[in-house]
Amino acid sequence: MSTAHPAVVPDLSTRRAPAYGAFNLTALQLEVRRLLRNRRTLIITLIFPVFFFLIFGLNKAYASDKIGHGNIAAFIMISLGLYGAVAATMFGGAMVSIERAQGWSRQLRLTPLAPAAYISMKVLTSLILGAGSLAVVYIAGLLTHKASMPAYIWVATGFSVWIGSLLFAALGLFLGYLLPTENVMQLMSLVLTLLSFGGGLFIPISQFPQTVQDVAKWTPLYGLNQLVHTPLLGNGVDWTWVVNVVFWLAIFVGGAVWRFRMDTARV
């Protein structure tokens, strides 16, 4: 005659939720390594900006011409540094689309990882790649001895570009939750190109018809592009540039939170 043993119930009273929502540097390191394995992302964020700078920023016809506290080469370097940082943060945020398709997001929700910690790691991963993209452009400007501006402006513009790229980390998250996985990278490339032209990164919007200029001034990259060039140009800050950045930041963050909550509700 067998004796039934009572079920052993584990004592969970001493268990505590992980600190910081289970945010940890090991997971962040894995996120960065996974992003660096994406060849398309590396080409767009690390190679294209430097390539464009070497073509346009070193043009002898105008590279050494004086502008503000520096020269045209420095102006172009800042523009392409912004392009690379924006591309990096956008693509870094949009990686959530691939994770959703692979079911990785659902798996993470079974762990103690808090949503805020998950989003924080995505944003930090994007910023790390953005810093790398910005660095290679600035190093190219430094090594070629063409970009000329005071040392404090190198620091001020670089920091402004890096922090400003947070705006597009939010956009990347928003689009990553919004767009289908099979099209997200292609559509992101198209969006980035259109925003770059609208913001005046490639061609000054003053060369466009007045109607186009009026529309371009309210595109997401315009205000940020003007702000990051302000230390070099020394022409002061227009309040409409700040409104532009704050407005689009609210839109992108709100959209990312909305889509994240909808995605979480499905599980």
C-alpha cells in the first residue's frame, strides 16, 4: 500500500522583484552585439556618412570657405554626423519589429524584465550605435584636417547631435511596433531619406521653392538640424526650432507608448 506524499508548495514570500526592472548590462551588451551583426545597419550608419563626407565635405571648391565660427567642411561634417546618428537610433529602435515576428518579445514578457527596462535597453542600444556613427564622421573630419572650428564647438555640436538623436530612437520604436517586419527596414530607409531632404541635411532648403520651404520647416529633422548647427553658426536659437523638436518628440513617444500597450495587450 503506497503512501501519498503531500504536494510541496514552495515558499515565495521571500522572493523580490529584480532591481531596476531586471535591467542589466549583460543584456544591454547582447543587444548591442546583435545590432552590430546587421550588415545593412552598419553600412547605413557607419559607412555611408563617412563616404558622403569624403565626397562633399572635402570639395576644394568650397570646403575651406568661412561660415560662422568655422568652415563649410565643418558644417557638412555636422550634417552627416546627424544623419548617421539619426539612422542609427531609428534602426536600433525598429529592431523591435523583428523581435515581435520571431516571438522574442512574448518570451521576454514571461521573464521579470519590466517594460520600462526593455524600452530603456532599446534606447540605450540605439544611442550607443548613434555615438559610434557620430564618432566615425567626426574622426574623418579630424584626420582629413578639413573641418575647422574651435574645440568647444566640436564638443558642443557632437553632444547636441547625440542627445538630439533620441528623438529618432522614439520614432524607430514607433515604426517598429507599427510596421510589418518584412517591410520595416525598406520603409525606414525611405522615411530617413525623405526626412533628411526635408530637414536640409543634404541640400539647404533655401534652394527649394517657397512653398516647399514652408512645409519643410515643420518636418521632424528641420528643427533639430538647425539647433545642432547653432554653435557653429553663432546665430542664436529660433523658438520655432525648439517647438518643432518638442512637438515631434511628443508625437513619436506617444505613438511608441500607444503601439507598445496594444502589443502588450495581445499576450
